[in-house]
Amino acid sequence: MTDTARSWIASANDPCTDFPLQNLPYGVFSTAGDRLRCGVAIGDRIVDLAAAEKAGKLDAAGTFAAPVLNDFIALGRPAWDRVRARLTELLAEGGDRDLPTVAMADATLHLPIRVTEFTDFYASKNHAFNVGALFRGPDNALPPQWTHMPIGYNGRASSVVVSGTDIVRPMGQVRGENGPEWTACRRLDLELELGAIVGADTPMGERLSVEDAERAIFGYVLLNDWSARDIQAWEYQPLGPFQSKALGTTISPWIVTVAALEPFRCAGAPRDNPLLPYLREERPGFFDINVGWSLNGQEMGRTNYNVMYFSSAQQLAHHTESGCPMRVGDLLGTGTISGPSRDQTGALLEMTQNGKEPVSVNGETRTFIEDGDTVALHGFAQADGYRIGFGPCSGTILPARG
Ligand code: MN
């Protein structure tokens, strides 16, 4: 009999590890001079899935030898469930000690998927209200459609990068005192988000129900939607953010599966009004995930994914409403996760009231992000005796190339 709560890899049994046996998040890694391949994080090690499949220990149709997870994800839910069950068996106490693993410290982590497309939403009512009040005043803060449908914009897949990648401060056009100016961004911000990874293709013209959309999501990453607020404020009306959001989006290297998050399923924010039938959910669509961010190592904001108003399944269902096809590897940002109080906000725009109320960071003053600053996101779901963690999601800002 194997014990499915504990692993023969001792570091996976530490109650503080992000990667216990119950997690098993997927990523892509390489070791010195070797090729990229798929792996699973367990404690302080990575299971080499390509080598494990080659040795006949599991079956994923050869997809783990690829340098991205898209082909594995495209195999579908039965394969996800089968491989997860098999990995649990192999890694549990009494499992297979010949399973090929590498030390995480010896590995380089890469972007886990080829990001097919990137759509970013706006699903925290606190955040939408706070930002709306700063840009348009409190009377026009929340647009009339906001509580009825997920609001989003089509972002850039080309600038999605993995944790640890430096981000260059963007140049752009902003409103100046004497007309428009072209300048290095002066109000560079973060956005604390999760990203849902779509795990199924949908044909053009086909609409997903919320229930089907739920089943089409493979897993979640942490996502920092870097935002140039001065560029955004000048450009965003009437068609939404454009260059202010194209400078870079950082995601965590590990995809935490829906299967691992299932025990933490919970309700989101209370509804202000009934939703139209195509957006109604039959069961709670959120997860109890603690999320937060730090600036140069100092903890800044902390909240929970359960404050959100629209779930990723509702966002995905809404995305297909027009008949828009979705693809494996589509990335859907949840929107900035902000709770009601200042210390629960997921962006400096809200925390400093658009720079009017500076915050202290390690004894220095900040309104927005300065060159050389490092922003790190964190996230974990806490269970009794273990936690399902997301690993690192950080980036450092380099000076603009004016
Ligand atoms: Mn965003």
C-alpha cells in the first residue's frame, strides 16, 4: 500500500514547501547544456517527465519531450487525470525510487507553454471601483455593464515572459502640461493576478457553457500584468489599454492544476444582480488562494482570490459567446486581485492613490516602481498540514532605452 499523503522525496513533506505530493504542478526546465523538457515540481526536486516516459514509467504519447506543455495539455482531461494518478503513485512513500529527478537548484525554468493568445480581464470589484474613481471620479467609477459581464481586452501573447526575466521600462506617449509628450514611463505599476491556462480547442462558432468552460481549464499560474499608468490614462478611451499593457507580462514557471486546487473550491464576491443565463454558474467557481506581492523583499499587499466577482470559467464562457475560437495555451488573466482595504490592493495605483500617498519600502519612499526594483508575487492554498503553492513570479525593472 502506498501512502498518498507523503512522498519518498523528504523535502515534499515539509509543511512549508510549495510543492507537496498533493500539488504536482507542471513546468518546463533544462539543466546545464541540455534540452528543454517537461517536468513536475516535487519538494526541492523536479521529476524529469521526458526521461520517466522514455523509461516506460508513465505514458503521455511522447509529449513530455517537447519544450512546451501544449501538446500534453492538448491530450485532454482523461490524460491529465491518468498522469496525475500515476505520478502520485510513483512519488508516494513506497513508490518508485528510480524515478528520474533533478535538483531544482540545478535547473533553469522556462515559459511552460507556448502562449497562444493572451486576454486580460478586470474581475475584482474593489480594483475596478478604485481605478475607475482615480481615472473618472467616484460617480463614474464602475461602468453600468460591470456587474453583468466580464470586462476584458485582448492583450499581447508575444510579451508574456517567465518569472526572472527582466522588464525594460517602456517609452510612450503621455499627457503633458503643454500637450502630449514622448517619455520614459513615470508611473510604472504591477498588477497582482492569476492566469488561467485554457486546455481545449473550441471550433469557431461554438459557445461554451460555464460548466464546459470550467472543464476546459487546465490550471493556473501567478501573473503580473505590468502596467504603464501614465500611458494608460492618456490612451485608454475609447478602445481600452494598448501600449500601456504591451511592455511585458510575467507568469510563474509552474502551472498548478485545477485537480490540485479542487479541495479549495469556494464562492467569490456576493452578486449585486442576477446574471444572464449564459453566465450563471451551477457550483462555486473560485478557489481559496492566498495571494500577495512584495517590492524589493518587503511584503506590500495581501488578499485572496475569493474576492473576485467573475471566475475564469465565466470569463472563458463569455469569451466564446461571440463564436470566438479558443486554443490550447490561451492565457486568461483574472484581472488585478484587490481586497477592500489599502493593504489588500494588488497595484500601486490603488495603494498610493495614483501617487498621491507614497508608501515606505525598506526605509525608502515609493509612489510607483523605480529602476532596479524587483516585484515578486506569491500565492498558495493552505490545507491542514500542507499547502498548494505557485512558486516564484518575479521581475526586475531595467531603465528605459530612450
Ligand atoms: Mn490586468
